[in-house]
Amino acid sequence: MRLSINIDHVATLRNARGGNVPDPVAAALVAEKAGADGIVCHLREDRRHIRDDDVRRLREAVTTKLDLEMAATPEIIAVARRIKPELATIVPERRRELTTEGGLDVVRRRASVQRAISELHQRGIAVSLFVDPRVDQVEASKEVGADMIEIHTGEYANAQSVSKRKRFLRQLRSIAKFAAGLELGVNAGHGLDYDNIKPVLGIREIDEVSIGHAIMVRAVYVGIEKAVREMVKLVKRRE
């Protein structure tokens, strides 16, 4: 299983005081040094954390894989086409949300998502869709031409009881297997941490996990390199 690190929170901390530190690009390079397989950043329409110049500099600096999370809007699609990340992950976006609150409704937004995928594919950019673990959303993702999906693991991560967590884990396992059967790549992310990642490692169809908040929280105490190495050790155990 591969591990990609989301460095948005580094930009959030920088923007809280203004200026240029801490630098999300420097954090990305430390994460790569510590064994991360990719770097994730989300260029939001309101630029609340990652900025256009961050994406440009990340493109120049990242040597593993750059995954640009983005809304399927003309402005952000144009940025992606110019920057050319290896992967664009299309997510829903609401102005007042603290973090992405749910999966993209590909069923309802089929036409606009398909157009976005086509525009990104024209520039040689692979496309993933961030979707809830539902059969209809996975089927629609395949139909509109996505290369892969990222399963929203929020319900699993936030489950308040053992029984609910087990139920959501079974759901993740079932959806991952279904998506792989459609020949979609399968990623997963949202709310995963050093504890709840362990059962997810048993889902063989999941190729990659994307983790940000938990690693940056750990980094407050031990530093980014150690925090990433600890998660890398967990994720690579599956192999």
C-alpha cells in the first residue's frame, strides 16, 4: 500500500500569521525524505490554505507524485492543466466547510465531471474521484471515465462504537472490491490516523491512502520526518 501525505495544514499555519513560514513545500520535501509515496495538496477556490504559487513550487520540487485535490470548476481546471500534476482528485467543495465533508455526487454531476475529466486527460493528467462508499457512485465514476476513485473513509474514521466501525469497515471492503472489479484504481482517505488505519491495511484492493491531519498533529510533538516515518512503517507492514 502506498502513502501520500497531505500538507494543507502547513499552509494553514503559515497563513495564520502571514509571511512565508512554515513553508508547505519544505514540509513536502521532508515527507518525501521520510518515505512518503506522494504529496497531496488542495487548491481551494478561496485559497484558504494552499495558494497558486505553492502548487507551482510543489510541481517543481516534488519527485514522487503530486496529487492536486480540486473542485471541477473552470478556474481550477485551468490551473491543473497548466501545472500538470500526476494526479488530480476531484472533490466537492463548500465555502464554509472546515474540511471536505463528503464524497462527490458523481451521479448528479455526471456531465460536468465527465467534461472535467476529459479536459484533464487531454493534458495527460490521471483523474481520481473522491466518492462515498456507494455502488452507484463507483459505477458512475467508471462511466464518466475516471482512472480511479478515492473512497471517503470519514464515516468509518468517525464511528463512535465498535459495532459501527466494524460495519463501516465491511462497507469499505465491499466497495473497494467492487471498484477493483470495474478495473478502477482504489485509493482511500479522510480521518485516517495511526490507530484506525490498521484494519484498513487488510483491504487488499486499496492501493493508496491519503493522510494529512493526523500526521501533522503528530508532527507538532515529534516533527514531520518522524511522524511520516511512523505512518510509513504502519502502512508498509502490509507488504
